[in-house]
Amino acid sequence: MTALAGAAADATISGTIAVPDGVKIRKLRVSAWASDGCFGTDPCCCEYPVDGKIEPSGAFAVQGLSPGRRYHVALDGGSQRVVDGYYAGGGRGLVYEAADGLPVVAPSSDVLLAPDAAVAISGSVELPAGVRRKDVSVTAEEVVGPGAGSCTYTADVRKDRSFELPGLERGTVFRIDVSGDGRRDFTGYYTGTGPLVESADEALLVTAPLTDLVIRAADIAPLLG
């Protein structure tokens, strides 16, 4: 990263991560994105972030930053037990878009990252004859929420025919797509009352968290021809 004129990249942003019970600190990642190094709001269009170190206590520090430069501090919940996001100010949860966050000027201390506990959508898939479990996946497409229109979460079907889509924000609304990619290809949206449908507009909208969502063999069979 380019330091401000005459400034060495030796500043630090530090603080504490307050995680929900049961979340393992060691699975998280904290980083700082230069807010003036981005083009739009997509982090993929930014300079590479500076990764920080997290102590078992939850204390963190991101070093090697440019004094006087503004950074978006991000937390990646690699455990899928917390919702990823950007710092938005003390006392607030993380936000999905960097543009909605509160930039931090380096050096700074006492930054509190308070991620919300993530939830999941889970259930099971009954497979018609000729459809192999390892070819089938379940996808949640975000319809109402911070990532609406752009975020999807996909899981393979397990050996016991169950599936789980973790790392979701509570209250977010999704439609569920079931796909088979193998000897018998198919894709369709869950309706909750009958066969899968090809039109997203006909899909049943579901809200996270949700358990015991059952996709029946009879729901898939009509798509197999």
C-alpha cells in the first residue's frame, strides 16, 4: 500500500473481537482495506488488504498501515458461526457492504468488532432412482437481505442425505435451488408444496434460520424427463 506523503507504513489499528458463545477465535480472520484504494463498494476491486493477528483473548492488531489513512476493518467468520462484515462503529454489529461501514483512521485502538451469530438452513433430500447423491447440491439464493441479488450459499448432500447451509444472517430471505450434475442433470426451485419449478418467480421464499426442509424424490422426478 502507498503511505501518505512522508509517512512510513508503521501504524496499527487494534481492538477486541467479541464473539458469540461457542465460536472459536482461531478460525476468524481480521483485515484492513484502504478505503481510498477501492473502486466502488466491491472489495474485489480494492488494493490487497493487510491481515491482522488475533490473540486467543479476542484482542487483535493490524500492523503495517499508513498513518493518517482511512481503513475499513473487516472480519471473516471462517468458522461459518458468525456473520462476516465490516466495522460500523462501537456498539453496532458488522455490516455487509464496506460503503455502509465506518472507516477507521490509522493509528487507532479500542476498535470493537461485534459479529452476530450466524444461523443455517438445513434439511434433507430424498433422491429418485438413478440420481446419485454426490451429484446433487442445494443452493440458497439471497432475495431479501444485505446481499440480495448477489449472494448464494451452496452445500453438497451428505451421505445421510442431509444438507446444511451455514453462515447465514438471521432474518435473511432465500429461495432454494436444487441441482443435479451427473448422469441425470436437473435444476429447479423448491416450492414447498410440489415438484421443483424452473422459474425463480414460483419459488417458495424461506427465512433463515430454518430446519427440517425436506425435498422429496417426487419433487425432483418431473424434472428428469
